[in-house]
Amino acid sequence: MLTREHRCGRSEEQEPEPGLSPKKAGIGRWLRNGCKWKMEEPEEPADGGQSLPPVYIYSPEYVSMCDSLAKVPKRASMVHSLIEAYALHKQMRIVKPKVASMEEMATFHTDAYLQHLQKVSQEGDDDHPDSIEYGLGYDCPATEGIFDYAAAVGGATITAAQCLIDGMCKIAINWSGGWHHAKKDEASGFCYLNDAVLGILRLRRKFDRILYVDLDLHHGDGVEDAFSFTSKVMTVSLHKFSPGFFPGTGDVSDVGLGKGRYYSVNVPIQDGIQDEKYYHICESVLKEVYIAFNPKAVVLQLGADTIAGDPMCSFNMTPVGIGKCLKYILQWQLATLILGGDWIIPTCPWSRSLSQ
């Protein structure tokens, strides 16, 4: 049983958790020995949020725009069709997203990158000589209209964050968001704009400490890099980490830099993990992080490429396991921004969990 004397790690007598890679076994020790966070019990919110329905960011125009992404064509409309089939839209408040302005996108991305993305998007020029510098090409082709797509996704996540700021809800959802690989001046891993970072920056207008939790199969490198030097945003990523697997970052030793040292937590996990072990790891890590960091709001990336049957063929999860992790986070009753992420198979386990 953990005590306050253990600070933010497990006792040395405990065995490594099942399902962790060998490098991961030391996370409790380095958290305990290196942690500089102030230990305090999180405050109970005055409003548990039970009376407010979740906000679902949606419009036909937004879904149509998201369907245009070549990597996942028609995925957004399939997700919305599932939501309607389960009648989940009747349990949520639908809010039409705004399109992000150049100024809003520039709160994270550089002007030079945004201007180049806009230029090649208008021309449909996938062979521009400067595109390689900005990560465009191969997995991030500079197709016609891609800037408008990026602005739409970024605007949807900012809209969701603003709903939380305005007290409209305790949970806001943008299923077509969660593009966590993009850097400030570079597209990466099919991600042209890092909407997760934009959402966090918007939430920081009201909430002092933001916890970012990434449950995608891939390491949330773009978000971690964006906040690696700050103690105001803590990033936690559970992911596959092995030689040759994209993006090649997220080792357990990656803990942040400067004032942000020990505010990045990376949890590398072995292939083949199933629901029970995954949830045990997720709960164990987040329980300690929650007490240590005392977040005021949460941004959750729920990429479903961890589910069995995904083309990545790595983890052996089911929607039930992902939903259980989601429920654990929601029981904190904090303002929570939920984003989608990388996944090919048209499943919608997260919305089903929200409705239960």
C-alpha cells in the first residue's frame, strides 16, 4: 500500500508490473528519487459535472473536411454514423466547431511553417523544394486543401477547450482531433497541425496545471516536445517503444528538461498486451501522477491503434480495456478534453463508455 512517505513512486519491495518492458521496471524508483513535485491531495471540485452533458464537436461540414484526409478517408463520417446508431448524440450537447485562425495556430506553430503549408495547399504542390524542410512529403503529402483541413481540426479542438473554459461542460470531445506528432515547424506522422497542443494552450488560459494523457500506440512526441521545459503541463504516454518503430522516442529515461524535468512520464509497453495488464499499468501510473501533480484539467488522446485487428498488429486490446482507462480518468471529475488519434478500424468504444 502506498504511503505519502513513498512520495510518487512504488516501494522497492514491489515487483515490476506485468506487461512492462524491462526498461520500464524502474519508473517507480526514478519517480520516487527524482520527483520534485509538491505532494498534496487534489481538491474536490464543487460541481462533479454530473448535471452537464458532454459536448460533442460536430457539424456536417467538419466531418466532410475530415473525411478528405487521404490516410483515413471517410473515417470521420463512419464514427459519426456509429454515434448516431447508438443514439449517443442524444446524450451529448452538439457544438459546431470554428475554424482556427492563423493567429490561433501560431500560438504553437511557426509563421514560416504555416505560410508554407498554406501556399502548397493552395497550389496542390507536393514537389515544392522547401517542403522537405517542413516535413511535407511521404507520410505527410502536401495535397490540395490540406491547410484548410488542419485549420478545421485545430479549430475544433480549440472550440472544445473553450467550452470547458466557459463552464458549458465537464467533458468536451473532438473525435477527429488528437494529431500528436506535429512539431512547431514540421509535419510528422500524418499530422500537419498539433491540435492537442493548441487545446492545451487554450486551456491554460483558465487552468493552472494541465495533465496530458496519451493512450495511442505511438509515443505522443509532438506534445511532449512542446511542453518539455515547463512544469505547468505534465505529459504521460503509454506506447510501444522498439527499434525501428515510429517515432522512435518515448523511452523511460525521457523525463523532460529544465523546469520540466520529471514532468514527462513515458511508459514503454511490450507487444501483445491485453486489457487487464494494460489497465493495471495505466491505473498504477496515473494514480501516482494525479496525487503528485494535482491537475486542474485533463487532455486525453485516445488513439485506438492499440486495439486487436489494427494494421499495426502490436497490442491486443479491446474497446472494453480502453473504455476502462477512460472511466478511471473521468472519475476524477476534472474538466476533460477528449481527442481521437491514430486508428484505422471504425470503432467507437470511447463514446459508448461515456454513455454508461
